Amino acid sequence: MTTEESTSYSGAMIMLTATNYTLWRPRMEDLLSCKDLFDPIEAKGKNPDPTKELE
């Protein structure tokens, strides 16, 4: 592990940098999925802004 990798490593997740997105993305998806946080936020039929129409 290089110095850059060891300093950017935080727990089970590596820090996103300008050069490691292809490595970071699947790890972040797995981490969020394991914590049951990967699903998108849904309004569940409620319109948070009554001035706009629901699509």
C-alpha cells in the first residue's frame, strides 16, 4: 500500500480522490447496501412542494 492509499483509507471505505472513482464506486455501493442505505429516497406519493405537480 502506498502512502497515498494508507492516508486516504478510512475504516472500511477508501477516500474518493480524482483518480480512484472506478475503485471507490463499487465499494461505496456495497457499503451502502450492507447498511440498507442504497435504495433511493422516495416521497411515497406525497408531494413535498405543493406548488409543483407530481410526475
